[in-house]
Amino acid sequence: MKRIPIIFSEQKVILAFYLGVSMLAGFWQYAYGPVTYDHFLILRAGFEHLAEQQNLYLHYPGQYAGTYGYHPIVSILFAPFSFLSIATGMTLWLSIVSCILFYSIKYLPISPADKVWFWWLILAELVLSFNFQLHDPLLGALGLLTLASFQRGRSRSAAMYPVIAACLHPFGILFAALFVFYPNRRKYLLHLVICALIICIIPLYFTGIDYFIRVYSDWAISLLATLGPVADAATRVRQSWVSSVNLWNLYAVAAFFFGLIWVTNLVRIALIDRKRMLLLLAYCCIWISILQNGPWTASNFLTSLALILFFLANKERPQPYLTVFSVTLLLVIFSTSLDMYVTDWLTDSERLQLWPGIMVLLTLQFLLLSPKSENRFAIK
């Protein structure tokens, strides 16, 4: 019997679960029809529209229901899946995302036991994200890889991952804020600029100069749509029990605190430790989640990712209140995602979806502004 929990801590077994979940999700979505994998159809058609010099960001109701909302380079990176059948391409795509997430956790600067915790805790949220074909697992994995690259002193990789994340969603560039931990910051910023220029120039090979200018013009216009969730959230707040809150002022104050935390950690570089690195990465994830979806972040992969990082960063010390806090919010988030409400109070989804992200945000701000350092986690 003792062999059973040991088996579930082996990396090859966990990876098999990740791949199994990916394949099952791919088969299930294909069986239920295009409604369930519309997001994959959008990505799959991107390269075709680019090659035909069409506007990537228009509606194409004959092909899919949604709209393309990514940087033009994404259509090129996704091109190999465009030449495969839908079932094969979708299953392969989900499997690759699972593998990227798995290995991003593997290379984190945490203990092997914590990695096992991480793999299993995030798996449930990964399944939910796959059901909606969301890009958040890949976005979160790029954040984890950014931190792992900084920890290993690989500035080129650490510059590449936030730029790719920004191609998926503009606010993904916030992962670059982790360069506060890197001693040679000028070198990193140079690599960040070079990587961004390379990514932006690559589509020129497929487009020609005229269409290259037009596709970036179309992309710039589409970026305005990223304010949509924020605007929708503001409308929902005005119509709800917190109608007196001005969200735009709230975001301005929170943005101020993000800058304050970043500058504070930049000044206190001697106090930087592994725990603080994990907390700042969690803080970036929460902010990206809020900027994507407004404060309704409970049923969001990045919020769960931030909570797991928060949990792992604090579980090494005898601080049971922080552990209980993080575990409770994880249960609330998972319940909200599944709409598993067991009482009348829990059916108030407005409160359930609003408070987890905000509570974690405020807690992370307090911890990151704290001058204390955990020497046991010190970066070597």
C-alpha cells in the first residue's frame, strides 16, 4: 500500500496524467463539435488568413464564432497545426501545452516535494481550462519559465518568455518585472528589446512590406478590445453591491502599488530570496488575471496559479493562518469554476468571484512590502 503514494510522486507518472488529460480533452471536444473547440479553429485559421493577406482580426462566421486576438507571430507559430486534421492538431496542441506547463514547474527553484504538490494542485484547473480551450495555461507556464530562467542566469530565455507571453496577451509582459532579481539588468533589458524586435520582424517574411504595415495596424486597433473585460467589469460593479467603487481609480491605486513593490524590491536587492521571487511571480499572475478579466478572477487559471505559488512560498514556515488562507481560497476558486454551490449564500457568485483575487492581491502587497527576508530560501 505504501507504494501507491510513491507512484503518484514520480515524474513520469505525473507527466502521463498530464498527457492523458490532454488527449481526453481533445477527444471529448472533437466529439461534441465545433462549439467546444472554437478557440482552436481561430488559431488554426490564423496562418491561412495571414498567407492570403486578410485582416486577422475580423469576424469570419463561416469558419469560427469568435475573433482572433493575438499578435501576428502567433499565427505563424501555430501554422504546423493548420496542416493537420482538427482532431489530430487539437490533441497534439493540448498535449504540447500540458508538457510546457509540466516542464515549467519542473524547472522552478523549489524542492522536489513542492513540485509534486504544484503538479497535482494545478492539474484540476488545467482540466477546466482545456474544456474552454483557454490560452491561460500557456501564459502561466511562460511566467514560470521566466522565473526559472532568471534563477539559472539565462537572460536570453528570461527575455524571450515574457515577449511570447505578451504576444498571447499584452499584459503578459508584466512577467518581465521579475528582472528585479537579475544582477545584470542592463544586459537583460537589451535582450528583451532584441527579442521583441525579432518577434515583431519575423512576420515580414510571410507578408511583404505593405501587408506587414497593415497587419500591425489591424493588431494595434484590436488591442483596444483588451479593455473590454475591464469595461464590462466596471459596468457589472456599478450594477452590483459595490456600486460606489470607481474601478478606474481602484486600478490606478493598484498600479501604483505594483510600481511601489517593484521599486522597493529593486532597492532591497540584498534581501531578495526565493520566497520573495515566488510571491512576486504570484503577484504578476494576479495582475494579469485582473487586467484580462476585471476583478472577477475566481474561475481563472492564473488566479489558481498565483494561489499555489503563494501556498508553496509560505508553507515552509510555521504560519498556519497563511496556509489555511491559501487552501481555503483554492477550494473557493475550484468550487466557483464548477458552479458547485452548496448553500444559498454560496450562490452569490458575484462575491465569490470578486473576493479571492482581491484578497490575494492585498495579501501579496503586504508580504512583498515587508522588509523581512527568509535566509533559508536565499538565492545561491
